[in-house]
Amino acid sequence: MCPLNIVVVGSGIGGVAAAWDAVRFIPDAKVRLIGDEDIYVRHKIRYVAHGLDISLDTSHLESNGVEITRDRAIKIDRTNKTLLTEKSGEIPYDYLILATGAEPSKPPVPGGELARGFRRKEDVEYLLAERPQEVAIIGASYVALHAAQTCKDLGLLPYVIVRSRLIRKSLEPELSEELEKRLKERGIEFVHGKIKSLEQDGPVVDDGKVRADLTISATGVKPNSEIAKKAGLELWWDNVKVDKQGRTSDPRIFAIGDVSNCYDPITGRIDYFGLGTVATIMAYNSVNAIKGSKAALKTPRYQKDVFFRDIYVRSIGFTSPEAEKAGFSPNRKKIEEGDEIAYIVYDEPTGRVIGYSALSKRDSGEKDLLILRTILRGAKISEVLESMGLGA
Ligand SMILES: Cc1cc2nc3c(=O)[nH]c(=O)nc-3n(C[C@H](O)[C@H](O)[C@H](O)COP(=O)(O)OP(=O)(O)OC[C@H]3O[C@@H](n4cnc5c(N)ncnc54)[C@H](O)[C@@H]3O)c2cc1C
């Protein structure tokens, strides 16, 4: 019997997970992984500043028969089911999994192209080599804070330029405020305002200038969807449009992770989260779909990060302002336990728990996972409080 040719494009977390799942779960598959970058753990790039090696060991893939090639995919021929790459030429596929990720977007202001991103190992290596003194970081996301901490660790002076509040889409407003306070105590400077333009010596914010030797943009990402677009695959905004199993408008092609959309597990609506956890779940779903299963795991918006060793930030699902935008009537329960401040967000009419965000000085252990499970199975606030020993 001919092996099933599965070609995975992109060797980030999604592509590596897809190749590993394919070789494990589809015994007659011949799996190729094609990526144009070193293979490493993207969310750990800040450790490069400390000289740590963040490479991902891929020996388990190779010893199980995955062929890994450093190459760049340039064109998909859907009629003949081949992928054209720069070095290896045409590669036939029975199934193609696109895991090409995304790139930092440039701020849409005059001079926006002057900003660097904070996504690749090279972005940290650049800071190490160039040692710019003052660094302006545009954005208030988790990634912006990773960039700020990296600068601080290197003895540089980071200024985070915030238009609204920290980690707005995932944290309750009071937690954004508290997080900013704690980060300020560690020497991170914040400038509140809107970027008007970028110049060689820093950005113009509202009517003032923030002097900087380097500006980093962490305002969002642009999916690497060009080859999919050229092949005529349907898009959702700039992302490759997929169903809940990761299947594109061509049933032989899947797209996973940052290049594609995902689905909100609470509303079931099409959405985009840009998380490594989502990329890995989507990898599993797509391989399962190739195997013939109709099932798909849900892709939750769950993030946990730690800054300066003792600022733990965790978020799951909706904040109350985001829940309102999504059509819920949110209410919140604040819980303070030891050094932890947490908010559980629930839908007032139904009591259903739809979000959680927390700030603490220590790791939360199993608690986040318990809350995550609670949210995914649609539990009510009374049940959650009872399970936490807090009554209704
Ligand atoms: C600083 C930082 C911290 C983060 N922290 C977290 C966290 O705590 N938790 C979390 O869940 N997520 C986190 N994320 C987000 C997470 O890293 C991304 O969601 C995840 O990397 C997406 O994986 P991916 O495989 O879809 O894409 P990517 O990791 O972007 O990988 C895509 C790969 O495909 C390659 N590629 C693109 N086009 C081609 C082509 N034509 N041919 C060949 N190769 C190609 C790219 O060069 C890249 O190597 C963080 C991100 C950053 C930057």
C-alpha cells in the first residue's frame, strides 16, 4: 500500500505538533516537515538574553521517520496536489497542513516601517548585539511585556506605550492597573497615549516625543497566508479560513495556529487567539480529521505568564468588557486569597462562567486547569464557588 503523504509547512509549535501527531496517529503516513527557521520554543525567546538555548529537540520526530527540511514553500498547486519549495522543488502531497504562523505587524502610522518586531530569536539577538539604550515598545499585550522584561534584563531602558490598558483583551480593568503598578516597581516605564508617527529617534505619542534608540512594535500580528491566498483558499480577514477541525476550503488542505482562525469555545463563533496552546490543539484536530474522525477539541483562550519571577498573570476566556461586546450580560465575582487577586466573570441571566483573570505572586498549580475545565463544560458560578469552598 502507498504511504499517505502528509506535508506540514512551518516548523513552529503548530507544525512540529502536527508532524508529531501525524507520525504517531497515522501509521501508514510519510510525514515531511518544511520550515524556513531554526526549530525553537517561540514563547521562550526572552531567555536568549540570558544565553539559554531554546532549541526544540526534534530527535523524536526524526527517529520516528519525519523528514525535516530547512526550506521555504512558495506555491501550492491544488490541481496536481504538489507544493513548490525554494530548494526541494515540487513535493507531492495527499494532505497539506499549513502552519506558517504570523509576523509582527507594523504600526499603521508614518514611519511605521522603522519598528522591529519581538517574535523571533533574532529579535533578542539584535538587542544583545546592538544594546540600544532607550527602547520604546508599542503595545500592551503579553508580547509587549515580554519585550519590556527582556530589555530590563539586559540593562536597557524600556518605555511601554499603552493606548488603553495592559492586556486589555484578557484582564479585568483593575488587574491591568495593578499589573502596571507592579511592573513600574520593577523599573518598567509606561507612557499612555496614541502613536502618531515613528522617527529614527523614537515615536511621537500624542503631541510629545518619546526618545528611543529602537522602537519595537507589539501591537499584533499579520498571518503568513500569502501562499494560501495565491492558491485561492478562502480567507477570514487575513487568516486562512478553517472549520472546527482545521480544514480549509480545500478538503485536502488544513491550516492551524496563528495563520488560521479558530473558534471561541464559549460562543462557538469564529475568532482568532494567536496562542501556542491553540496551535497545538488545532494540530491534533487536523491530524484526527485526516484519520477520518469528525471530532474536534475546543480551542480555549488560555494564557499564563510570569514576569520578574513573582508576577504571575493568568487569563481564560472573556473579560467583562469583552463579554459585553460578545452579547452577554456579564457580572463578576472578585476573589482575594493570600497574595492572589482574581475575578470570575459569569453571564448574569444564566449564571454560566465565561471568563477568569488573576494576578498572583506564585504559580497557581492545578487551579487554572480546574477553572478552564469548568468554563469549557459550561458550569454555573454557584457550582464553581462551591467547589472552591466559597459558597454562592
Ligand atoms: C514573546 C512571545 C510570548 C508568547 N507567549 C505565549 C504563551 O505564554 N502562551 C501561548 O499559548 N502563546 C504564546 N505566544 C504565542 C505563540 O508563540 C504563537 O501563538 C505560536 O508560536 C503560534 O505557532 P504557529 O506554529 O502557528 O506559528 P509560528 O510559531 O509563527 O511558526 C510558523 C513558522 O512557519 C515559518 N514559515 C512561514 N512561512 C513559511 C513558508 N512559506 N515556508 C516555510 N516556513 C514558513 C515561520 O518562519 C515560522 O518558523 C507567545 C508569542 C511570543 C512572540
